[in-house]
Amino acid sequence: MEEKNIKLLFDKYLNDEANTDEIQSLYNYFGIRENDTVLLRFIQDYLHYSDENSRLTDQIEADQIVSDRWIAIADHTLAKSKVRRLHWIKYAAAIVVFCSVAIGLYIYSQRLSSTPSENLSRADQVVPGSNKATLTFADGAKLALDGSKQGIVIGEELTYSDGSKVTDVQSPLLVLSTPKGGQYQVTLSDGTKVYLNAMTTLTYPQKFAQGERRVQLSGEAYFEVSHDAKQPFVVKTDRQEVRVLGTVFNTHAYPDEGAVTTTLLRGKVKLSTVEKGGLQNQSAVLNPGEQGTSLATAIHVSKVDAAETIAWKNGKFVFDETSIPAMMRQIERWYDVETIYSDDLSNIAFSGSISRYEDIKDVLRKIELTNKVKISLEGRRIRMSRK
């Protein structure tokens, strides 16, 4: 999009006249690092014309936005912030001035030319995740899938999503696994599309039998289930079973997390608790925008921002008052790194939106801007402590 059109949208946003699509366009544009200087120029233009008193008020609230990643559009990443939407850019502008004097950050005018901090300089070999996965057949044979492809399609033949052939091997049962730093897609024999996040395993048949379509999941996956009223689609995890006819949802079921969650975007699903291989009596029905969390034998249903839940699929980390350990587990899986804690950081939270394709040094530097944690990077090992 041309800069003059972005400026028009930016002005509409300041005047509280932008609609949802226009706000999303702004978010997409300023979510790209190359457009940092454009945003800085817009802020400086605003500062030039804004009232001197209003731009430097509420500095404490402005400082909080630093830790909440003010570089994102407030409606998308700071929807639950106490800061009013109409005034977000005033606080953002104040940050540029206030932080350069008070804590020496001056983020946008210096970031592109600044050198990495000494503690974060040893990360050249750490790169963001990419398309990579392994396909395991019923006889135990394994095949490393082509990382230049988006995914595979299960049909009469096993092909990549671009139509090229994968292999001649036929197998009644298939296991698709992504490692740390990996993601992949699969279109099942019924047309259902599944997007696998890092460290995820999906077990499924080459062709579904009559009665129901059943798959097993460990990790996290986004499902676009092909509708079939005669054959329910069932996703089984170690603590939760999801039963649908045709819908869109995300299931988060990593073994190292304290709960299994399913978030519904479209349609309707029924959740049941699972323990030791048997179904329990606890169940719940989700409507769009709801999340079901399985804890022991109970299911807790809550309203959530479903778009935030599937941010990983769209190339983003989105955190909303997420504890440091929970946030770092996501970063570890994607960048294939390990975190070592010198202190208990479970009561420190982080909010903001970060691209999953940023250099890990930039990701960690943004976390350090909270002024709450100290981070050092040694090869693939991250050390964190209280500041």
C-alpha cells in the first residue's frame, strides 16, 4: 500500500473514524519492521501539531505501553488495556520523547542503527522456525518432508500441496510430526485442513472408515473441518476429546502445559474430558469465541479473543498478560532454544505482539524493555533473571 494511503488511514484512526478493516490494514503495515521509519515520521508529525501539555501527560501509563509493545495497533494487541483506544498514539508519541530522556530507549529512531546488547550478541545460529516435518508410516518407516513445500495432501496419492508427488509408499496409518522450530500443513482424505504448530504430532488414517473421522493430537493445531453430518470429526488429546461435524477451531495440547484448551472460531463443538483413556462425565459445548479448558476432570468455558489464539498460524506471537515462563515456552518451541531461570519469574507478565520471523535478539530485546527481566543468550541457551 502506498504511503500516502497509509497516512490517510492513520489520520482517520486518530480522528476515531477508521473502521475495523482499515485498522487491520494499519496493523498489517506497521507490523513490518521496514516500515518503522514511516511510523516514527507520522508520530513526529503528530507531536509537532499536538498540544504540549496533552502529549506529556500520563507518563506512567505511557511507560506501561512500552512493555505492552506500543508498536502494534491498540485495537488488535491492546484491546484489554486500560488505555483508551483514541489516545493510544498520544501515549506512543510521548514514549518516543519521554523514554529517550528518562530511560534512554528512544526505540524507533535508533533501533535500526543500534548494535545488539552484549548479552544478546551470541545468537547468530538461532533462526526462526520454518516448514519442516517428518511423516511416519505404519511400518515405522520415516520420511523427512520437503521444507520448501507448505504441506501434504492425503488422497488416492500422497502429494505435496502443489501437486508434486511425495512417495509411492501406501500406509493405513500416518503420523505427521513437527520438531522444535517447525510447522506444516496437511489436508486429510475428507478435505479437512490441519495446520500444525511446532513440536506437534498428528496421527490419522490414510482414509477414514465409516462412522466417524478420528485423529489424535499432541501439541497445537488449527483445524478447518470439512462438514459431514453423517461422520462426526473427533480430535483426541491426552485430556480432552473434541467432537464436531464441520467447523474451525484451535486445540492447544502440549504435554508440558498445565491444561488442554480448545478455542472455537466458527461452528459448534462438544468437549469431553479424558482420563486414562476413558471418557469422563464432564462435557461442554462451545460457541464461537469461546474457549474450553480441561483441568483434571473439569472443563472451564470462557470468552476469549479467538484471533489472538490463532496468531501463531498467521505468523505472530500475541501475548496478553502472559507469564514469562508461559511466553518463553512458545518462544522455545519456535526458535528451538532452551530457557534457564535464575529466579522465579512466574508472577511477571508480558503483553504485546511480535512477529514469529523476527531475529531472536530483537524478540528478547523487546522483552527486556519491560525493565523487569535481565536476559543473556549463550548459543541456544537463554538465561533469565529478575532485574
